[in-house]
Amino acid sequence: MDDLDGPRTAQQELFYDLEDASAVIGWSVVELTAMAAAGSAQDQAALLMKVCALLGAQQKRLEGYAREVKEQRISRPELAG
């Protein structure tokens, strides 16, 4: 594999953004499940707020991608170098 240190293409940025969103959602599911199982969600208010903020940000990002797909804008401009 060559050029791993170079700038990412727009398609690579989209891939990594989607991968990050998936990881955040997966982490959130694990955390929320553990809190629910422990039955002490009130003691975990700060963590719940962090989870909610991360999920909200990821939701907005994914909504933007969905709009692009719906509008059939598959290719994205390359990042400025």
C-alpha cells in the first residue's frame, strides 16, 4: 500500500466518517445497555449526556449523507491540498 501519509480523497473522508459514526453508535449501544442492566442510570447522567451529544452529532452527519444519496450526488469534490 502506497501513499498512506498523503491527503485523503473525498471518498476516503466519507468512508472514515461513516466508519466513525458506526463506531460511536456501537459504543453508545454498549454503554446504554450496561447502564440499563445496572439500573443506576441516574448516577450516570454525565455519561448519558455525552452519549446523547455524540449520537446527535452523528445523526446530523448521517442525515447529510442521506440527502446526498437521495439527490444522486455520489461523487464529492476532492479536498483542497
